[in-house]
Amino acid sequence: MSPASTAGAAGLRPLPWNRPLIGDAEIAEVVDTLRSGWLTHGPKATRLEHAVRERLGVEDAFAVTSCTGALHLAFLAAGIGPGDEVITPSLTFCAAPNAILHTGARPVFADVDPVTLNITPETAEAAITSLTRAIAVMHYGGHMCDMRAFRELADRHGLLLIEDAAHALHASRDGLRAGSAGDLSTFSLYANKVAAAGEGGLLAGRGDLVQQARLLGRHGIDSSAWQRHGKRNTADYQVTVPGLKYVMSDLTAALAVVQYDRLAEFTERRAAIAAAYTQAFAGLPGLTTPTVLPGVEHGWFLYAALIDPGTAPLDRDQTAAALLARHQISTSIHFKPAHTLGPYQNLAHRPLPVTETAAARQLSLPCYPAMTAQDIDRVIEAVRGLWTRRENTRSSPARPPDVATTSPTAAG
């Protein structure tokens, strides 16, 4: 860091891109699990699965170690394997394409909509071949895809529909909850997600497929340790298929079940911060704020701005560097397109111009419930200062009353 940059950041508390909001209820639930003596998949994980079924109205749910594990089990349970193709966006984390490759199938990347950055039914349909077995959509940033149109497309072509809802734990569109329309849906409880349990994931959907995934996710054993506990010899089981180990521990579930219950609260807070940003950044040249389409309840995992280097005073990377060096504000990028990563570079794919443009311009700003009103002002003032070249201004930008007066509860 240059001397000038050091001076600009002097005395500022670092503001991370994300931080979970953990309260007394989460701590009490974890302590209760520790005192119970039952640490692995058991009553807390079962309670979480019930909550997911109730919220989404799906036939079954399975609490697992990660969203990546949920995706892997989804593809395995669906019988996807060598010679099959699965259509998915490239503008996503590597988890879904990695899981597809591990089944022996091939990911086929489709382009995204320039407004929502979501895969569309039109780009997916253009990628369908005689080898296509499934479409795996991803609700980018928390803005839900058009799942009614995707359901119709999948049914018309006889394909499985899988929702990667890692970003969309409390999102909806046209009356459908994210995770309720796919044959199988996956959710993330990773440390930076809207409901954060450190690690953890959820698989939900059709009862027959979730039950097959549950079998595959507990070594292929015909019953869980919790089901056998106190009822029969713990070694009294059969291995019916060669499975893997993906079950969520009750330690993780203890944190997850409270966070999951707080989804509405967390999402409302994120939406208020997003609204404050969008209002404050209106009119800044070259900076495009997220669009929320009619009928969409956004999940707001990401506040994904797009910075056009042709019209903005700084490009995306310069903006990120200046926010960190001058203001100690961390940002993130979502994502390096999967088709540019090592395992996928040699796979033939259709042109992905929107994906590549968006990936070069996208910047995720801090947007999470643990932020204070002062944190929000700090981000707004820093971004506006970079655009107007008045980084040292002390004036406080206007913000909506609901953000100005709402303070998050203490975080642990």
C-alpha cells in the first residue's frame, strides 16, 4: 500500500464484505446440543428438515454438510452419469459444474440475462441436445429465475429441473418460493449466506429423489444413527448402495435452525440496505445497480453492482482497490465464469458474451444485517466520493428512515 493510501485508511475500522449476525438464541441452541451428548445428525437436523418442508411445501428435505454436497447428491439421486449433459450457467460458483463432472456427466454452459444475471429459459432451450438430462438453474444473487417458465420447459422436453438456490433462501417470484418448483433444490448455509451456520446445506424436493439422496448421503445405510439410537443395536443395519457421507451434524443444525427461522428478518434488513444503496447511487455514471423485476421478492445475498469502464471514472478492479486502500471497505466478485476455470477451459461451449461482460464488471458491496447505520453511510459516502473525487467529504448522504433508525442486534 502506498503512503497516500495508508494515510487515507488511517484510523478506519476494517469493514468486511460479510459478517454473520449471531445472537443469544443461536448460542443457546448450540450449548443445548453440546450438553445433550448427541452431536451428529439427530433431533436438531430433523427439526431443520421439518422447517424446510413446511416453508417450501415440498415432499421432503435432507440436511447435509454443504450446498456442494446437496448438489452432488441431487445429480446422483437423479441418476445422472457418464454420457449425460446438464445445462447450467457459467456465471456461478464452481460447485455445480464440479458436482456434474464428478458424476461423469458434462456441464453445458448457457448465457444469462443482462438485467438479472440469471440463466433464462431461452438460453437454456438453445443448449438442449439429445444428451441433455437436466437443467440446473441458479438464482443469481437472490433474484429468482422464472421458474414457471423453466418448469414448463423441463416438462416439455422430459428433463429434470434442479434449483441451485444457494443465494435465495427467502426469495420468491410470482407466488413461488425459491426451491419449490424444481424436482430437487439445494440451499447453502455457508458462513457468508443469508442464514449462516458456518457450513451446511439443504436438499429439498420430490420425496422419491430426496429419499434416494438421503440413502446415498449416509453411506447407503438403510437407517440413520438417530433412528437406531435406543431402539436396536447400532450395528444392526444394511448397506443397500455404495453411498457417501454427507449428513449434517446436530452442532451445525443447532445454529442453522435458528438462523433459518430468522430468514424473514435477515432478508428485510438486507433489502433496506439495498434500497439505500440504490437510492444513493442513482445517476452515478457507469454504475448500474441491481434491478428487481415485478413479482420478485429478492433474497439479497448479493448487492451486485455493474461498473462500465467506458463511462465510470474507475473500472471494477480500481473501484475495489480504492475502497479497500482508502476506506478499508472490503468487496467481492461473483464470479469468475466457470467456463474460464481450469477443468472447463477445454470444454466446447456456446458463446457467452453476457456472462463474460458481467463477470468483468460485477462488484459485490457489503450488504448484511450486522452492518450498522454508520457502516451503510460509510459505504455510500465512499462510493460516491470515488465517483465525484471528493473522498474527504464529511457530509452524510441521505438514507431512508427505515435504514437510518434500524440497528441490528448484537452479533457474537
